[in-house]
Amino acid sequence: MPLYEYKCDQCAKVTEVLQRHHDDAPSCAGCQTTMKKQISLSSFSLKGEGWFKDHYGLKPTPKTD
């Protein structure tokens, strides 16, 4: 299950919740209002000799006669 970040518009409290994509937004622990999902910084990165560095998929295909 993915980890989502939520923020309360009234008290600005931020919390992370492990939940399914279609689950409802949680209520704020402080003021009991529904929190809004935030766009968080991703920790995903491509490393090594793969897609990004060697431009895999952008290389010209060899010509056949």
C-alpha cells in the first residue's frame, strides 16, 4: 500500500497515512476536519547504467537491407 501525505487546511497539521488509493481522506486529529491529500516529493530515482544514462529507447535501430 502506498504512503500518502495529508494536510489540514484549518490547523496546518501534516500527517502521513498508509492506505489504499480509493480510501477516504482521514480526519485531522486536532480539529476533526477532513484533510487534503498533498503532492509529495518522490524518493524514486533511476541509478546505474540504465534507461536515463544510456538513453535506452532513443538509440537508432540498425538498418537491415
